[in-house]
Amino acid sequence: MNALSRKLATASASLLMATVLLGCSLLKKKGQDAGVTDDETADLASIGDAATVHVEGSGATNEKDVLRYAKEEKLDDEAAVIAKDGVKVRTFPGGGAEVATLGKDTPVTKVAKYFGSGVLIVWDGASGKTMGWVPPSALAGPATAPAATETAATAPTAVVKPSDAGVRVVVVDAGVRVDAGAAAGGRVVDAGVTAAVDAGASGPKATQISYPPDAKGACPPLFIKSGPMCKRRCMIDAECPRGTFCSKDTTPTQILKVCSTEKR
């Protein structure tokens, strides 16, 4: 090989290397202009050779203008928002014709993705449902709505119980009230507590002079054990119910007086 041939070979090699370097630089610049990251730019190299398909039925007004790919991955209409202002939506990832420019927080729906190069989205545009490709880095998950703060108080719950004396006590969450006209002596209970005034469940009535002891054999207040029963204690007749008398207890071991139907 003569000197001229060696110079021509060296010049050809240098030109080829410069062409490769220039092509890579242009590809990277093209990706940056589209708003994609360096990782996404690497995937754009295969876009030109990718097999495309014709898709219909999306409902988008510009459906026929947007390039679709045989190897694109279908997404389940995932909700998303645009992550930053000035995102360019294009007819195909990277260098496609510009469809629209979307601002931050624009709600969109993810339809498909093509490897790491782009995500196909649809949104409600000025002329109706519109679609196009954006870089994956241009999308973010939808903001989560804050939990609703309870501002209204819970409606008060009323509990009504009949008392032995005929007093109707109404217990509500916000307080206690006793029905107007209730007989004196009705028991008022604290808010939120059910009134324990069920008929017959609060001990002996004022008219009773005898009452059965509890499971432990104890008698209620003002009563003493007399034989198998508890009897009402007294000192004078006025302490006994009408029609009864304050008499000596018939139990030999006791000297106290109890109310009795017999005057002794």
C-alpha cells in the first residue's frame, strides 16, 4: 500500500468515527428536547425500526395520527397526573409531531407503554378525548384525597327506661333530661349511662315489708334477715307502709322491730 492509499484509509476511518459520534450526539439532543431522561434516550434508538400496528376504537379524536407498536404493553387504564409543567405530548416517543403541551397536575389515563421509551396517555382535550406519547418520567401517581374531617356531631341516641315510680328518664349523648310532669324523686343519670330503673330490678318497693335475700344471703338496706326472708326494719308505725305496723320480730333471737301486718 503506497502513501496515498494509507492517507485515504486513515481519512475514511476518521470520517466514519466522526459520523457515529455525531449521530449519538444528535440522538441524545433529540431525546433531551423531548423532555426525556438519559435512560429513556437510550431506548429511543429502536423506535425507528419498531414494528407498528393500526389500532382503532380508542375513542380519541386524533387516534389515526398516533403511532402504535406491535410490542407495546397494554396498561389497565391507570390514573396518573402530569408531574411537571410544559410536557410535550407527541405522536410517537421522542421525536413525534407535537400533539399538545400539558401542565403540571393535568389528570390523564395511561393506556400502554413501549419499553422504557414512552407511555401512551389519553386525556380530555379541547376537542374531546385526545391521546399521545410522553416520557415515563413526565408522569406521577394521582394525589391521594385527604380523609374527610368529621364536622358534624353524631346525632344523640336516646335511651328510655320506665322507673318504678312512673318517671320516664331520657338519657342522651349530649346530656340528661327528665320528661316534664314526671313525679318527684325520678332518678337522673349521667350522660351516656343507661338509667338502671327497670321496673322490679332496683330492689324492694316502698310498699314491700319483706324481700328475698340475694345469692349471698344479704339483705337490701333498711331490711334485716328474719328466717328465710329479709324484713323491713322500723322504730315506729310511721316508718312502715300504710296498713302495716311496727311490731316485734317473731324470730326469737332478735329484739329489733320489723314492719308487719300484725300489731304485736
